[in-house]
Amino acid sequence: MGTALNDRLQILEEKFLYQELTIDALNDVIIEQQAQLNSLEDQILRLQALLSAVEDNTYDGGEDPPPPHY
């Protein structure tokens, strides 16, 4: 093989290795983001349940009962 061909092959191998490393790094980021997303979804569900419970227990603004007469 000629030197030019060897140089081209080496460049391609380096680019391929760089792409593999980039894909692995991006995969790690995706895995971390999915874990964060799962955590946020759980928090939202808990907050929705808490808000629903608070809304069920709040005063509805109806008429006040008359004060007791002494």
C-alpha cells in the first residue's frame, strides 16, 4: 500500500474512533437525562396528588354559619 493510502486509512480509523467515543458520551447523557425525567415525573405525580388533597380540604367559600347567640 502506498503512504497516501495508509494515511487516509489512519485518518478514517481516527474519525471512526472519535465517532464511537462521541456516541458513547451521548448515550451516557441520554441515560442520565432519562433518570432525571423519571424523577421529575414522580415529583409531578406527588405534587398533583398533594394539590388534589389540598383542594379537597379547602373552604369552598360558601356562606358562613351564623355566629352563636349568647
